[in-house]
Amino acid sequence: MKKTLFAVATLALGLVASANAQAQAAKPASPAWSANITAIEACSCQMFCQCYFSTKPSAHAGHDGGAEEHFCKFNNAYKVNKGSYGATKLDGAKFWIYGDLGDEFSDGEMDWAVVTFDQATTKEQRDAIGTICGKLFPVKWKSFSTGEGTIEWVASKDEAYALLDGGKSAEVRLSAKSLTKNNGGQPMVMTNLKYWGAPRN
């Protein structure tokens, strides 16, 4: 089913593994890893997604004019610019996460998510990405699954878009022409925004 979403953003994330000394002493050390990742993302929240600043997604009125409903249905397409997990190189690896954060997540539990790995990724890369995603999104999901698909991912000065299975499964598209006309055609950049578990953005 194709997902239709409204708000779109591109983010560059820097992730570096850190380990607690006591935890290291208690169990075998995990491989050292680091990753610089760019995201093309969209969600059903009003621009800008308030989930970065609150534990409740924006409200959506029902078609029948009934009570408002809170949810954040999202599509996030990621590309690793440069990264490694132990001896496994992650440069250029692509993956896609879509799901719903639910109506409220102050307890750290969210509704559901599916991680789709690009067909070009190896088993080792998928295992590494799975571990990194656990650090990037340190939450509990009521439902969680993985899949495989083809991911086309393009981010340039003029446009940013991502297609899952050629757009048949999902599509996220951003045109700089419509969003940067008051910014001299330059891409919009967000800095110092707390992005889930990433130490910096």
C-alpha cells in the first residue's frame, strides 16, 4: 500500500558509539561503530513535525467531523554517507523505516514500525544497521518487523526524493523550488535539533 504523507524534511545525522564502562565489564564488548546518515523523511503531522518537541503527535480531525485523533504516520528513507560496524563497511547502504508513533509516547512505547533494507545490502550490513537503529531509536514498539525492497534515494540542491520499490510501496518527495523561493534557492538546514538518540545533527 502506498503511503501518502505531507511534511518532508532532510536531516544529516552523526552517530558515534559510546559504551558504559560497567556494561563493558559485565558483557563482551560489541564492535566499535560510527555512522553519518542522511534522512529524507515525511509524516502526517502538520509542518513541522511536533513529535520532536512533544510526546503527542499533532491532531487530525475525523472525516465525519468527530473527535480529533492523534497519530504520526511516517516514512523515513536513510542513506549512510560514511559508516562502519566493526569490519563491516556501511558507506552507501540504504534503508527505509515506516510506521506510526501512535497517539502518545511519553512512556517510550510507540505503535508500529517496519524496517526495509535495500536489496543491495549484505546480511552483515543489515545486522549492523539493525543494531544502529536500536541506538538511534531507543524505544519499544508494539509491533516491529523487517523486510527487503529496492530503494532509490536522491538528495541534491534542487530536490530530495526516495522511492521504495519504484514508488509502488512508498514515496517521499521534496522540491526545493517550492520550499526555498524565499531563501535564494538554497537548501534549508536544521542544526542542533535533537533527533531521537543521535548525539548530534
